[in-house]
Amino acid sequence: MKPIYFPYTYIADPVAEAVAACFGQFTVYQPLDDRLPLSMQPWVDKDIIDIRIPVRGDDQELKSAAENYLNWANLHAGSARVTHASLKTLTAAAPLLDASLSSQIAADVKEQINATSADRSADPVLSSRIFLYFAQQFDEKSQEIDHVLVESIKKEQDLIRDLKVEEDALAAELKKEHGPMPDVNTDYLISVRLEAWTRIFLKDRQPPGFFVTHSAAMLEQLLDRVPASEIILDLGAIPPSTAATAGFAPWQEKLMSYLSDIAEDKRPAASDDQAEGFGIPAAENSVSLKIYLLPDQNPFQFFCHAAGIDVPGADHARPTAGGRNTLLALVQP
């Protein structure tokens, strides 16, 4: 059983490292075929990320329509010189993430494909795919900007440190290593992201009952919408992943076997002393993992309810939709 990363189709390296540290392998959906972000390719090559495309068809039309809009947007974005301050401004802006725009583009694509049809209403699945495509572009660019900002901050600190003659508190502070910057845009339009992701999730005929996110805001929003949930694991000291390729450590195999049984309702949740039996090695720089159980809630039923989607038959468990229960994991580097 591999957890599915949600509600995103792009994953940054620090998050991928954290999820891999916990579960070894995991799945990431893609809205369109043949458009995998370059930064994710090494994780795919290592067999750590399993790429799944639940909905196919009309890919070329969707990509062409989206790229035409992106080219138009770039032409009208202006050519002001990029500075440290402007990067911060760009990071806080998200002009491409527009649900109504996605619906309009999807309607135009639908009209091109069915030229004889008088119905121009947008297919919600097409709209979701084009929105997720834009969201993926936005997340990827946001990550690139964060990298530039980190380098800019580092150079600024190096310059100040070189100018300091005496050792003082400021110089000591500047010697500290700074990790990746937190992504301030990861929760932008989070409800729209969830609805769009859920619509392509509904097309997956073989999903597990196990899902992972790095967004605390997303998890909090989901838990607020369910009648019952319980935290079954709270592990704050997962060692970072150093594996060059996919593979399971002995403790990961025990963890995944345990979670698979719970998802299929084969055993009750473990007590704290049972959880310690996984044999997780100690580590200084660790990853935090929390796992919540949503008992008697099928994944299709749960995500449709959480996203406010009314789909006939979604309340009924599908034979291929995992087990009886749903598991949600929060992984934070």
C-alpha cells in the first residue's frame, strides 16, 4: 500500500524527502500526460514517486490552451528588473490560480473537440485538470523563487559577515545554516485545490485508503468536516531519508503492514507501547509524522463530502477503493 500525496500534483524536494523518509514510496497524481516537472523526475527515476494519471484524453488540447494563456500572461506581465524585494512580491501573488479561468478554458477546449455541439458548459473534470495544471506551474515557479531567495539571503549574510571585524551576536547568528524557506503559497486556494484533486481522484479505479499531505491547514480543514477521527500515531522523530533508490527499512515494512491492516479493518489501532515496537532508529534531524484514522469512512465517500462534491454513487464503497477505513497522514520536514 502506497500513500497518495494530496491535494497537490507538484511536490518540492524537502517534502518529497520527508514523505520518502516515512513511507519509502508514495504516489503523486498528474493532471495531464507527459508534463512532469523536471525537479520531480529524479524521484521517479529512483522509484520513490509513483506517477499516476487517473484521467487521460484531450491532453494536447488542454496543454495547448493552457500554454497559450501562459504565453499571453507572460507577455503582459511586464519586464521590470527582478530584485530581492520583487521576488518577495512575486511569491505572495498567484495570478494564474483562477478556478473561473480554468472553467472557461475547459469550455473552449470542449467546444473545439465537439465543434458541432451547442453545449459550451465546462466539464468539471476538464476544468479540474486545467486548474491543477496551473496550480502545478504555480507551485513549481514558487519553489524556484524560494531557491533564489535562499541564495540571495545567503549572499547577503556572507557579505555582512565578511564586513564584521569583531565576533559579536550578529556575526554568530549569521554563521548558522538556514534550511529551505517555508512555502507560504502551499495553502493558497486550498479548498479549490481539494475539489479539483478530488475530481480526478474519483477517476482512479485502484486507490488505497491511505493519503498523505504536508499541509497542516489542509488536514485541519478535513478533520473539521468528519464526524469522527482519531490520531493513531504521533511520531516526531522519523530519521531523514538517505536512500538512493526506493526500498523499505525494516521499521517501514512494519509500519506499512500495520497501516494496511488498519485501513482494511483487520486490527484495531495500536497503543503507544505497540507503536514503539516499530523500531524506528534515533535521529537528530528528524521528520514529524502524525496519522489519523477515519473509521467506517470509505475514501470516495470521505473526499466527496469534504470537497462538497455531489457524485451519484460516491457514498457507496467501491471494491477497488481501498478498505473500510480512511487514513490521513501529516508529514512535516
